[in-house]
Amino acid sequence: MATIVYNISNHSTESSPTAVEINRWDDLSSVLRAYVPFALDIDKYVTPVWCAIGIIGNIVSAKVWLLRRMRKCNTSASYLTALAIADITFLILHIFYELQYPWQRGALDLQGWCQVWNVMYIATQYICMLLVLAFTVERFLSVCHPFECERFSRSSRSPKVIVLVLASSFAMSLPQGYFWHIGQNTEECQVRENDDYQHSSKFYIVWNWTTEMVMFALVPIIVLILNICVLRQIKSVGKLYISESDYRTANVRCTATTVTLLWISFYLIFTKLPVTIVYALQTSVKLGKSMPLDDMGNDCTWQSYFSYFASRKIVEEIALSHHACNVFIYCATSRQFRRHFKAYYGSLACSTTHTDCELDAPQQLQVKK
């Protein structure tokens, strides 16, 4: 989800004694509550559902992908484990975002934490995007250039790629620690304004636009192009059947489920590109002038902002599902994941309830080989 800032600085200060002044998020929130209450309610009550589903689902996913047999027989298991951990981290950080804005609890209004949170919040989103790009490239090479598969799809290569993704993501996010601070007048976590505001504001706009467009527009487009190439290659051989394992030697050499990875990639595109469009429109949609609350409903500028805000909240909630629902894609598209999921959690249930199982789950897998 691209970073969307509540641009209160665009608000006009021309007002009458009875006009509503918009200087803080609390002021804007009271106006939005009067005109688009359902948008704030979506933010308040739908997001916690996504966070609960996502945190539990990603913990389950990470544990399954971390199983020794899954890591041994699935070249993308490391990527999917890292993706699950990144999604968990993002959702936990997003809870502070929800407490800060729709719930107005000031969860970010602490010097130091304001900066750290913004760096980590952006970095985790970049990590998710780059991890999807990484395993999409790997699938593209293994399907469209199978003779290069041995060289580019080794399991020993994925940890190095993940480390590179982490380093790159945090490097691109570090400037956020400078951009954000606690405002002296508002005492809120906000974009920095100081004596050199003109210069820092331009740097903030250029840096954010460049990184956000690269990560949330260019990367999904690249993923889309690579996926189209994969689908065309599959179609050219006349079947949509990608084996999860093949036996070239006595040792098992397993590959990731291409269908699963394609679904994850397309879901990313479906959820992220609309947010990028919303982000691009952010600077062109400004707050209206200061005026009495009752008059805002008849003002064209304010009406445009209300429509934009409501649409944005719907798009954001759809985008948030990408961090929460991958476990359902794994279960629906990967027989290998389902089998190990049942085996792992079935054995845990047996040990928890002290039930005598005739054959424990790991042994069942050995028998089925």
C-alpha cells in the first residue's frame, strides 16, 4: 500500500469566525465523520479483521514453509517464508497506523518512534513487493528458460536474494526518518516543516514519488509482463501442468508450485496498482477552504475531497487483503502445502490432546511417498 499522507498543509486559512479550521487530523476527522462516516467505519472495523486473519494466517504459512521437507523440496519456500514474516510485521505496524488515525489514540506521537515507525512501515511494503518480484523472476527463468533453471533456481541462492531485498528496502526507506517528526504546534507525527522547508519539501516529494512509483507501479507491471510470458510459454506446450517435483536422479529435486506463485503475483497486481493510482491522485485533490461545517456539503472542492476519501478507503482495504489472504491461496492451489499443513497441525493436535495416533503425520508422509 503506497504511503498516503493527510495533506492538511493544502488547506486554505481564509475563514470566518464560525468556520471550521483544519490544522490537525482530529479537525479533519470530525468533518469526515459528518459527511463520510462509513469511510471511517470501514477503516475502524474492517481493518482489524484483516489484521487478525493476516497475523494468524501468516504465522501458519511461515511455520509450514519453514518445515525441513518443504524447504528441501521447494525452491521458493524461503521466499514465501520471508514474505509471510514481512506481512506479519507490516500488519503489526499497521495497527499503530489505525490507532493513530481512525481511533485517534496518538500511537505515533512520540519523538523517535515516529521516525522508526515510518522507516519500518515503508520498508516492509518494499520487502513484500521485491520478494514477489524475486520469485516471479525465478518462475520466469525456470519455465521460459529451463536450461538456465539449474543456475538461477538453486535453493542456496534464495537466502542471498532475500538479504539483498532487505538491505535495498531499508536503504530506500531510511530518508523517511528525516522526513517525519513531531510537529511543535500540533504535537503529532507529521511531515517535517522547518526553516529549510522549501528545500526539504521538494526533496520529500521527489523522493517519495520516485520510490513509490518504482515500487508500486513499475514492479507490479514487470511482474505482470513476466507472468504473461510464463502463461504464454505454458500454453505453447499445450498444458497447464507444472509438477511440484521431478526425479532426475535418485535424489528428489522439487520445484515450487508455479500456479500458486502466479496467483500470488496476480493478486499483488490486482491489489497494489489501484492504490498507486489513488496515491498519484493525492496531490491533485485538495481540502476546501475554511467554512462552516454545514456549508461544506455544498462546496465543490469539499465534495470532491469527500468522494476521493471514501473511494480511497475502499481501495486501501482491498489492498490490505494482500497482506492477509495469501494463506488461502496456498491452501487452494498447492497440494503440497495442504498436505504438510494437515500433517504438521494434525500432529500438534494429537500431542496437545494426548490422543493416541496410530500413525503420526510425518510418518504418513513417508508412507505416501
